Amino acid sequence: MANVIGKNIFLGIAKTVAAGAAISIGISFNAVKVDAASLIQESLFFGRDIPGGGEVSDADFQSFLNNVITPRFPDGLTVFDANGQYLDNSGTIIQEKFKYLTIFVEDTPQNKALINDIGQTYVQQFNQESVLRVSDPEVNVSFGLGDLFNNPPTNKFIKTDLFFGRDIPGNGEVSDTDFKRFLNNIITPLFPDGLTVFDANGQYLNNSGTLIKEKSKNVFLLFEDTLENEASIDKIVNKYTQQFNQESVLQVANEGIKASFDPRNIFDDPPTNDFIKTDLFFGRDIPGDGEVSDTDFQRFLNNIVTPRFPDGLTVFDANGQYLDNSGTLIKEKSKNVSLLFEDTLQNKMSIYDVINKYTQQFNQESVLQVSDDNVNVSFITAPKPISVPEPAFAWGLVALGVLGAGSTLKKKLSRSAQLKLTG
């Protein structure tokens, strides 16, 4: 079960993503040429069901990735396999596979146009209704030491992702055993309250235009904004680059999130009807009585979570790791449910209800919540002929219509992989 901050938070080491699907493509580390301080995070959600039958295969998507996406953003990207579920208009649970892609790019009109072009190409090539786009302009990105946290410590929480390349120049790669030892001996003692790790594979184009692939590890951390914790990040990066002869470690920090184990504390602002991305971390150990099984959780997901958030969600299987008060390494399985919803009182009350029902049903102390209300949500659709400028459609042609504007866009959300990643 999840423990309170300062009492060994469980966040988990993610071994699989989105209901058991493994990460397929990771981010590049050495190819970024722009000023990292100017980067934002762009995420695209590609539905794989093809209307009328069939689906976009792994080979089809890899070809699309190589031929359409990577040439436009050659400096690196990350792709995850995901499984989504939502309720259709008849109340039937619909499940669909998705591809989730995230990249870090300069916030320029040119890059925005390239993102839109990728979405439109996918929609046309695979007969899709739309591609969901989620942008987060509040992240800080760094490849060096000491420049990730720009503000004075506030004792608020910071969400930080560290991307560790595994290729050792001229000397093989960092093995799973090597990294686990680094995790246990270096990272966990510095952040004993908990962490998350993903396996990833990187892809980018080098200066000669050759496609380069590299395995990587992504460590997700949630910690208080203190000088000590900021120094610990620098120490981790410095030790990894020295020990494994790395050029750099990509660091992505988000100081705009809110984290709490009390649902009353996470949403303390008046509703705005903007969008909120919320991740819920459900511990699976039942004190003195085994654990919440996959079947138990799926039933909870179907009967409690999905009816309250019918437009879609993402589930991640995770394994946790932290140090208890005696310094013993503790591991626990968990489920991470990621949601994107409008900032309304009804949705906030639904989050409270989900948490309360889980803690009561499975005898849990709490459920960790991490929310980000700085995301921008839009849908990329197929380009419309310029010769058909119907005024009622012009707003939609901007292609960046926000979901809450009407039921049509709400349907697009459920068809556009309302699947979010924690980190």
C-alpha cells in the first residue's frame, strides 16, 4: 500500500507499460543540437484500429516512424505501446491498442507545423478520425549539471525524468545487472522514498543521416524542491557519466505538478474547464491478506473508474522499490491509471470517489495522485479543402479545438487514445 511522503513513498519501477505493453522506442540522448532550455514536450496518441477491420501493425507503425516522424524530428523521440479503454455511446467498454509518442522540441511555429503534418499524414494513411496531441510547455530540459532547476527551492514537489543511455563508446553497453546495481547503490539511497524505471530503445538520425538505435533507462522521480535533492540529481548524473563513459544524461523536470495522498489537497483551485492530467498510483499489497490481483483491479477499473471517466484512460503495470526506516529494500506491485479530463467540480468529485472506493475495498492507506494542469490539448484531423470554408467548420479547421467545446470533440477524445504517460 502507498505510504505518506517522508514515510517511504511507493512510486514503483515500471516494468511494463499500459496494461502490460512494453516500451518500444526510447529517446535519443546525444543528438540534440538546440538550446535545451527552450524545449517543450509534445505527445501524440495514435489509435491503431482501422475502421472496417484490421489494425495498424507494429511493422506499419515502424515504417511510419522511420519515414514520416524521424526525418522531421531527427534528434530523438520516444514511443510506447499502450492499451486503452473507454465507453461508447451504448455504454459498451471498447478496448483499442495505441502508440504513444513523446518528443522534446523547440517551441517554434515550424515545429508546430511539423507536428500537425505528422498527425494529418497518419490520419490520411490509416483512415483515422484524429490524433490526440498533448503539449506541456512547463518542463525544464537539461543535458548538463546544475541548470535543471531554475527557481529557488520552494519545498513543493518536482517530477523529474532522467534518461540514461546504455551504449558505452567502444565497450559494449550498460547491462541490466549493471544498471540495477547503479539503481540500488546510487539512486535509491539518494531518493529512498521511491522511484520508477522504464526500459526504452532510442532512435535518431546522426549527422550522416544514418538511423541510430540505442537502449536506455528512464528513471522517474518525485521529490520535494530542496537544495539537497537538486544536488542529489547532479550527483546521480555525474556518477553515471563517469562510471559508464557517457556524454550526458537527459533530464526533464516539471515544477508545475501537484502531488498528494489526500484527494482534498490536489485540486485546490476553482474549476476552470481547462484540462488536467492526473496520474493515480494504486498500491496492490493488502496488509495481512495478499495482494490486489489483475482480475480484481480490472473489475475495479471496469465498474468504478471507467464509468466515471468514460472518454478513456491508460493503465500501467508497475513494480515499486523504496527503502524502509531500517534501510531494507521493499518492493511492491502497483497500478498507475492516467487520466485527462476537464477541470470541473464533477470530475474532481469523481477522483475523490475512485480513491475512497479503492482504499475502502482493498484496505489501503492512501492513493498517490500527481496532477498537471498546464497541459494543452488538441486534435489533429485531416486537412479540409480550402474551397469549403463553412464558418461553422472554420473553428474546427484550426485543428486545435479543445475537447470541452462540445460532444463531437468528446467523441474524438475517446477515439484518439485518451492514454496518458506518467513522466
